[in-house]
Amino acid sequence: MNVWRRLIPGTALAAATALGLGALTGCSDTVAANSSGKFDVVASFYPMAFLAEQIGGRYVHVTSLTQPGQEPHELEISFKQAIQLEKSDAVLYLKGLQPAVDKAAALSGVRTKIDAASLTSLEEHGTEVGGHAAEHDTHDGEESGGKDPHIWLDPVRYAEVAQGVGRAFEKADPQHADAYRKNTDALVKKLDDLNTRFEQGLKNTKNKVFITTHAAFGYLAERYGLTEEAVSGLDPESEPSVARVRDLQKMAKADGVSTVFYETLVSDKTAKTIAADTNLKTDVLDPLEGITDRSRGTDYFQVMESNLKALQTALGTK
């Protein structure tokens, strides 16, 4: 289905001019249109690519702009990716998480643009850092509006997004609408089951407070009656204040917190520093922004199950 019917927009066109037509021709093999005849979807990062693959099945060709192991918040769109995006049938992204993708999607002539943030409700989740609320630093504040984009870590919200993506696929590729509808229903059922396992698994715990280095788990905590205390804000690369670290150390002692969680795509230095000073353990709580060989599972569901076990251990399942 992927036929290049439109011009390269904005920044990609400028890049093409700068590099010259020879460069464009030279890279034609690597950016050539998908010739399989499938509905061609460019996804911004892993949680969006996973949805597209699960819902699209054999009728969809999915490309992710964020590579395994790459920190998605810092993504910059390359010349090759800009062309890839422009030639696609649909782009699936989460506005507010990756400003470069937001801008590229807005400039593109892609017929079907699916913003996952518009398919469910977003809330503001901050953390007190040095006495001030830390909001999501996307390096472009007007893009995020202070809203927490980590909706995929709440299976209920993720299911809402899945339903919206399914409807968009059905509309854009009506020939395979029945398959998309069936696949969407199956995915939503699996997410409902995952939600039930989290509800039951975290219902009776000795503690309800957990510490993370990245404030990605606000929706998850809210869904299951927990409290996330994050070292930094919604941007995993932001530096915590000394005051915030001291507050967390005091809180950990007072509330009987046993574990400081860190993630696979960002350094564990901060977590280990806090843990060493307070005799706490460290463990991984994966925000699922990408799957690598260090991930505790090979897909969304396996890693979420690992997250559930890690939380149960840290919080003390009764």
C-alpha cells in the first residue's frame, strides 16, 4: 500500500536540499517504500510499535523510529526517518513524549495520523524536587503541557488506546477491518487480564510506597492504590536535587521502604547511591520504553509480569 505520493516536508526537504539529490539517490535502497503491499505504519517507539503489530497482524508493516536500547525522550529524527515517515500510510505516536516526532508528524503529509494521547485521558504527575513540582522536561514545554505521557504502564489506559488504534486502522484500511477488529478485541482481553493480575497481586501488601529514579509509574500507582516517590521528574535524564535525595532517604526509613527501583535504559548510579546510604536494595522496574537483551522479557506482557513480581517483592505481598 505504501506509495510515495507526497512531497518531503519541512525539515526533511531542507535536509534533502543540503545533502543534494545525489545523497537522496544514494540512500534510496535503505529508505525504499515497503513493497509488500501491506499497510505501512511508522511508530514512534516500542509501546506504539507493539500496538501496531498486535492489532495489524500480518496485514501491517511496522517500523519504529526509536531503536532498541535508545532513550526515546532524546530521539532526533534523521533524514532517512523523515523520508520513511513521509512515505508511510500511517504514523502512530504519543504527543508530548518525543517533541521531534510531534513536529515531524505535524509537518508530514501522512494521511492517517494517530496520536495515542488523544485516545485516553492524561493527567499531571509530578514529584517534589527541592520543594518544587517537577514536570515532564521534554525540552519543549509547550508540547507536553505538564501532562504525564506514560499511559502504557496502566493496562486500562493502554487498552483504551488499543481500541482507538484499532478503529483508526479499520478506517484507513477497510479491506482488512474485520481482522483489525478481531485482533484489537484479543489484545484488549489480554490487557484486561493483566489488569486483573495486577489488582489481585498488589491488593494485599505490607507497604504501598515505592521509590523510582524516573517518575514513569504515576498511572500504574494510581490504578493500584500505590504511591510512587520518584528521585527525578518525568524526564529520566533530569538531575535530582540534594534536598530531594535527602527527603527520600528520610522517607524510606520512616515508611519501611525496602527497594530503590531503576530502569534498564538509564544509569543505575543514582539508585545505588541512595540505596547504599540507606541500606536499601536496588531492583529494576522497567518503564517499557524499549526492549533490549537486558529486558526481563521479550515483549510488553512479559516485562509487565516481571514488573508485577518486582513490586510484590519490594512491597511485601501478604
